[in-house]
Amino acid sequence: MANPSYLKLYASGEIRRRASMLWERLHSCTLCPRECAVDRLANRVGVCRTGHVASVSSYGPHYGEEPPLVGSRGSGTIFFSSCNLWCLYCQNYDVSHLKQGSTIASYRLAKIMIHLQDTGCHNINLVTPTHVVPHIVKSLILAIGEGLHIPIVYNTSGYESPEILRLLDGIVDIYMPDVKYSDDGCARKFSGVRDYWTCVRPAILEMHRQVGDLRIDPDGVARRGLLIRHLVLPNGVSGSGKVLEFIAREVSTSSYVNIMDQYRPVFKAPMLPEINRPVTSGEYREVLSAARALGLQRGFQ
């Protein structure tokens, strides 16, 4: 398959223009739909509690992601500290809520990308990147100059601004968003955000417009496209049926959808009766049946 499109943006200088536009957003931050409007370049912080420097908690080859990302040599994950959501059941709450990690300079982040490529990883997997997009693109320019040429994976909660996503057109090769809820009330109660369902749908449509359905090479490795995750929550909290209807009817029935059943009540979930238990096998089978009935068939077999 063709090389990542970010190489063309680098050659033309367009990626530098995009980086400048993204960096300017930090003066009055509107990187995500929360639009906190704080001056992060003055090291003021909003909901994500991140100022002018990004933080990374860990990085390395990851073999627990979806098979098309892992391939035979792993997905090169970089876990960024903090998040623009406040999920009360987050399995990585030490990173997202407690901000475990260390601040990192742009050149060091670029070196990590090159290291992961040299290790043999199939892609650079940016985990929770939304609040540090300007830092990532700035580092990506340095990494491309050092020879980076593998796909970029944007691994996100789905709570994104389409306007910012448009600035990533041609930079990101594989979008991997969650679609967590189909009800804004549930999103407000369990993730601290008032308009998740309102915002996630146009974001997913913009991602799909840019990269299309997931394309996999003859070796079984993803090269470009959209890979959607949906975690089934107990007692129908995630609104799975409506989520799947949206994907099948408004995105594509060829969408790669990983319908996940690994929910466990961690962090503050034990204090919330609706989500204080794992998903039952019956609940999970019901969601799979709904997906098949809608014509979806990729990612959850």
C-alpha cells in the first residue's frame, strides 16, 4: 500500500502550517468540545489539567490491541497523561485522572516515535491524544525529518471537535475512536460531559470522510481507515443499539467495530449501582445480535 499521506504534507510544508494553527489554539484552548478557552501557553489549565507541555505515562510495543493494529510486531503505543473526559470507571484512571506520567519535550517525543519504528512496530498509536494534538504534530514534524514513515493511529474517546479533526486530515492514517454512549444523560453521569452523543456523531463522520473504512494489507495489518470501539456497559448504560444503528446507517455497514465485553467495575464504579458489575454473557450476545441484524460484520467475529 501507499506511504502515509503525512509524507506529502511534510514535503509541501503544509504540515508546518497546520502545526502553527493548532499551536495558536492553545492561547484560548478550543481543542475539544469543552472549549475551556484557557491560555495554556501561559500554563493555565482547563478540564484536561494540561498546560503548555505534554506528559507521557508510558510507551512501547503493545500486543493487546486489535489484531490489525498488532500484526506480528506490535502497535507502537504512546500513552498520554490526563484526558478531556472524567469516566468514573476508567481502567487507566491512574493515567487519566491521577495524571501519572512525566512531562516531555517535543524532540523527546519525536525520538520515541522513531524508537518505536526502529523496534519494528507497525504503527504509532497515540493513546488519549485530543488535549495534546499541537504537541503531537510539532513532534511529528521532527520525527518525519528523522525518517518516520509508518501509519499514525489516533486512539481517542471520540469526544472531538470536527474543526480540529479537519486540521488532522492527511496527518492521521487510522482513526480509532470509542463510541461510549448514545445518551447525553448517561455521558454526563458517568463521564462528566454534557454533550457526548451530540458531539461524537459528527466527529465519527468527519473521521470516516477522511480515511474511509479500515483497509488491511495482505499481511493482515491495518494501513488506513476507521476502526470503532464500543464498550458494552451493564444495564444498557452504553445504549448499544442506538450506537450500532448510527454506525450502520450513517457511517458504513463495512465499518470495523470492536464490540468489547471486558468491562469491570474499577475506580469509582463500585459506588454506582448501575455499573457495579461486569456485563453478562446475555447482555453481550444481545448486542452482537443487534450488530448482525443491522448488517455490520467486521471486527467482532
